[in-house]
Amino acid sequence: MESRESSESPQVPKKGKSKTPRKPKDSILKQKSPAEFFADNKNIAGFDNPGKCLYTTVRELVENALDSSESISELPVVEITIEEIGRSKFNSMIGLADHERRDEALYDDFETAKAREKRLAKEARVLEIQAKNAALGKKVKDFAATKAAKGREASYYRVTCKDNGRGMPHDDIPNMFGRVLSGTKYGLKQTRGKFGLGAKMALIWSKMSTGLPIEITSSMKSQNYTSFCRLDIDIHKNVPHIHVHEKRENKERLHGAEIQIVIEGNWTTYRSKILHYMRQMAVITPYAQFLFQFLSESPEKNVIIRFARRTDIMPPVPLETKYHPSAVDILLIKRLITETSKQTLLQFLQHEFVNIGKSHADRLIGEMGPDFSPKMSVKSLTPQQIVRIHQLFRQAKFDDPSGDILSPAGEYNLRLGIIKELHPDMVATFSGSAQVFEGHPFMVEAGVSVGGKDVKQGLNVFRFANRIPLLFEQGADVVTRTAMKRINWNSYKINQTQDKIGVFVSIVSTKIPFKGTGKEYIGDDISEIASAVKTAIQQCCNQLKSKIVKRIHAREQQERKRNLSKYIPSATAAIYDLLKQTNAHGSKKRRRGDDSADLLKQVSVNAVTKDTFKEKLAQHVEKVDYEMGLEYATQTGVNEEPREDIYIQSLDEDKNFIDFQSPIFVFRLYH
């Protein structure tokens, strides 16, 4: 009994195994700085991998350089250099001594004896099979030895970009490069950059991959000094960490900026993308001069390409504008109220938005209700009243914003760029009028070329947004989808698969609807833009169709001439023999005119021979061909003979002239 009771008695829990639930620790709220956020999520800014990082760095520096030059109406001169840095040189730059490997098995490129034996056996089998095939007379491919596993050793590059632009104020340089989400492009204006990320992300990547600072040399016009700054960024605080910031003598009085940064990259995989980007940039900005250099430790791998300036006609500088009422939200209205210098609601509506005049503002205020009056203080508006303003803005009708604030490349520059870089057989361009989406004006320009240098068969789509090339995510872009699926190329006498077709579309706007901060492509979900792109491409195709039809007609005429010329000897012999036979039977009674009798007489005395007929027929064929060719040349106005390129040199600054611009040419009057 005792034993049973003891066995049924409750067990005493052991020490250290208590099932009492633990109290959760108080959660600690953490906060990231903008720099830290983008360092952790660098892919959303186009910094996905070392190769893409190198490409994006080049792209951001070049676009900043162009913006800087164009802002002061200076013809851009941009020099971009990528210098390869070997491991030994990089180690010496950071003060690290070279270190030989001690334990090879620690590294991922280490090959065990078994793996090496297996690789060599495989190579031997391949060589044996190739020898047998060669003995049988079969075609044998060149043998490529299987390489051993390659280590993930980083490659480093010094990227330098130099321009002749505005330069930067001495005191603003640290914040312009060392503080994420700070910049000069946040106004409502057509600009290449929008997010204040480009150069800062390159600096963040440099800090993450090499730890080396960025170097900036800058000078503005009329300054007698040059600003030099060496800095990196404090990721956690989002503030610049300045190493050197000083003023130096500017003896040559140069203006512009030179930025130098050392990053990890991959030139091998992104070489074609970088060169393709530079070529497309030369197409859309033929008024700029580019010098691109890649300098390798092996001189035979060096690349030096100069993209010469083709014209000195620059697009107008884009203008900053105010917000359209249909494009604002409640937060933006609150911010505008906070920042405005106007006192009354009437003045606020009239001066802070486009397309609202005084009478229109009065009508809007009257429609808002009895709680609103023209003279009420705009600062006194309640949150409910701001919501009412926003509701009216969404429902009321306003005139569309003007496209005068935009700065498209222009048909003249687009055509020059296409001809300069692609040398097509024929090209057509079109510039559409300003249109609107979500209260933002936009314009679409297009060019379509046929034939050309280094152009693949089929459709070659070149996309531009605010005059910058878009190279990635092409399949999802509105331009690619329109060119591939919404254009019936056969109806324009263009073979979509066999002809070399270049499709160039440039979209400019105060707000480009990019998908993501990487600015890779424009979505196909905005019907206004999709329709404008389709119309622009179709207009170019219509121009080309008339040229192609005339060319086909001329080719057919040439073929007829060739066929007629081929049968001239046979026709001549047949006609001459017939006349001889007719003359031989001249005693028979027949009716013929005086001309026929005269011709038979000339044949009988050999005044007209077989060669005479041959010559006359050839002259007739040549005359018909010449008349039709003259008509063709008159209609087209184009000389199809090979032409020599003519480049007009820029004039000195002391020459006075006036430009009269049209969509397709510029007439310059000197005085």
C-alpha cells in the first residue's frame, strides 16, 4: 500500500525545467537613416551586383555632368575614364601589405587531387574523341581546356568623370555627395535625375566595397579658386565624413567638376552595356562631345572611343513650373500652404498652381462652401477644409498644362544623332505635340531607321526618357511592347524579321512614370503615353513607306531596263531579218506608207544596218529609264549616290548670328 501511494504521489519537478512562461523582453524601436536603408537595399537604386554597380556609377556621373553643362547652356564636353586596379595596387592604396596564401585548402578555388584527376581524365577523353573524328574526316571543334575553379577575387576600378559644367558651391559640396536624399532636382521640372541618389549611391557602394573616399574637384565660373574635397559618408547618421575640404588656386580659370571614385566592379560582364549606353547617349545628345577610356593593366585591352560633336544646336533649358491642380494630393497641399508666402486663399490658389486665374479662383472658392472666402488666411485652413479643396481639385475642370516648359531633343538633333551613329539607308523622325497624364505634361519624339552600320536584323529598340538611355527591363517597357505588338510593319512595306530596323523613342516630362528608383523602364499601364508612342512610330513609318515604295518602283524599273537590254540583240536581229525579207519580196503588190518605203530603201542600200537598230533601241531604253529616274529624283529630293559626310565647325564666340529653328532643320543668319 505504501509503495502504491508513493508511486501515485505527485512528482516533484526537477530544477531548471520549469514550464513557467518567460516574460517577453520589451521591444526596442529601431530607426534607420536613409543612407543605411539604401545601403541595405542598394538593388532598388540599380546597384545589384559588381558589374551593374560599375555601369550605374558611370551612368549617374555622365548624366550629372550633362545636367551641369546644359544648366548654363554650355556645349557639354564629358570625359569618362575607367581604370583597372590590380590587387597589389589596391592593397598599396589602402595601406595593406600583400600576403601569400598559407593554407590553399581554405580557398574556394582550391582543387583537390581527386578533382584534378577527374578533370584531366575528362579532357583526355574529349581529345581522344576529337582525334577519331579527325581521322574519319569529320569537322572538329577547337578544344577548350576545362579551367579549374576560379576564386571570387574582387576586381577594382577607378572611375573618373570630368565635365565643363556649372561646378558646385564650395560649402555645398559635402552635403551634395555625403547626404542621401538631398539635392537640387526636387522641384517640378524636367531633369535627368529625381531622387538625389545617384552619386551618393556610388559613394555608399565605394564605402561598402573598398572603404575609400570619393574625391571632388570643382570650380564655378568667375571663381579664382578650385574647391577640392575628399569625403565619405557616415551610413548610420546620413552625414558626410570630410577628410579634406580646401580651396586651391585656379590659374587656368576652368569651370566644371571632376569626380573620382574607386569601387568594386566587373568590366568583363558589363563592357557591352557600358559601351552601348555611351553610344545611345551620343545619339540623343549629338551636341555633346564624349571621350570614353578604359585603361587596363594589360595595354592590349585598352579601349578609347571618342564620340564627336555633330551640332552646336542645344535644346532649350527646361523650366521649373508649378503644380497642376489635378496632380496634387492632401499632403502636397499642406506642404504648399506651409511654404507659401501668400496670405489669402485667393492669392494662394492663383499663384501656387498653374491654370488658375483670378476669376477662376473666385469661382472655385465660391464652390467650396460658406466656410471659405477669398480673403481668409490660407494658414488658418483646417484639415477638413484642406480635404474639401482636394476634393474640388479632383472634380473640377482645368486647362491642361503647357508643354512650353519641356525640353525635348528635337527632330533635328534626333535625326543627326541617328545618322551619326548608325549611318542608316533611310530615316524618318516625328515630334508629337504636348499631351497630359495625371496633370503632368509630356512629349513623345520618335525616329525609325532602315539599314545602317552595326545594326542587327529585326527590330532594334532604343528607348530614352528625359534624354537618358534606358537599357534594362526592355521587354516590359511601353516602347518595346508598342513596337513589337501594336505596329503592323508589313503594311508599311517593312519586313520585321529581315530588315535592319531601328526604333528610337524619346519621352520627356516633368514626371516620368518609372517603375522603381533604378529608372530602368516606363510601364505600359498609362494609356495616354502608350497611345502617343504608337502614333509617333506610325507617323515615322508613313514617311518611310512613301520612300520605300518609290525605291521599289525604281528597282523594278531598273530590272525592266536590264531585261530590255538583254533582249536588244535578239530583237534587233529579228527586226532586221524581217525588213530584209520584206525588201526581197518588193515586187509583190503591197500597201505601205512613204516612211516604210524609205526605211526599206535604206535597208536595201545598207544605210540602216543591224547595228543601227541596236543603237536606236538602246537609246530608247536609256531615255525611258532617264525620264523615270528624273521623275523619281524630283519626287524624293534625295541623291542616292554615295555622299561624303560634311561637318560644320563651330564658330568663335565673337561671331553674331540668329537661329531660326524648325522641327527638322536650323537656318542660321550671320550679321
